[in-house]
Amino acid sequence: MELLIDNIGIYAPIILFIISAFLLRNKRIYIIFLLIGTIITNISNIIFKLLIQSPRPSTNVKALEIAISNGLYISYHKYGMPSGHAQNCGFILGFVSLILKDIRIIGLLLIISLLSLIQRVKYNHHTILQVIVGFIIGLLSSYGIYIIANKYIIGHLHPKPDDNAPS
């Protein structure tokens, strides 16, 4: 059972994306923005990791500092701030919650997200702070993508000129 829970935690962003795409299957524009938002979330996570350069708890901090100070190439995977799993979970949870507003769906997505966050800390891939920051960034970006998606769906509204009104 523990292995199943851990695997759900590891693959939570993929599981959440598949569930969300299924739930939004009749809302094609939202599926497109879910995909765009997920791509933006992953790119921004890499940028944040390279800018912040906070090591993972399992990383040898001394060796990482020496490598950085000597200008050696350091992959963004060496960094833990913010957690990419948490950022993706926060984005998908927030985006789908804003669209569907169904407490049962929100509960399911939240449980899967929490399993991922717990798994990341349990196996020392991230600190609690790295997970919390990633999740918050994901939630904030979900709101931004949701606003953009709604503006796109509504389009540019223009007032209709009066047909028969006197001038």
C-alpha cells in the first residue's frame, strides 16, 4: 500500500493532468490553456531554480557551492527551490478548481497533490519550504492562466450600436 501511495506521489503531476484533461474534455479551450499553463509552469520552475540556486536537502551543499563558484555547469535538477512537482500540482489543482468549482473534484485533486507534496519531503527530494513555495507559485499561476483563458473565451466585447433609438 505504501508503494502505491508513493507512486501516486511521484507521478501526481501526470495523473492530475490526465484526470483534468478528461474532466475538461467538453471544454476544448480550457484543455488548451491547461496544456499551455503546464508548459509555462515547467519553464518558470526551471528559471526559478536557476535564479534561486537553493540545493535539495539530499545534495552535498559544500560540493554544490564549490562547483558554482568555479563556474562549472550545474543542471537545474540539482536545485530544489521551488519544487517542480508541487508547482505542477498547485497549478493543475487551482486551474481545474476555478473552472469546475466541484468540491468532490477539488477534494480528489487535493488528495493526489498532498500525496505528492508528502512524498517529495519524505524521500528528502525537497524541504518543506521548497514544497510550500512551489505549491503557492503553482496556485498563483493557475489564477493568472484562468484569467487569460476567460478573456480569450469571452473575446473582445464591443457595445452594439443602437438600432432604432432616436439620436
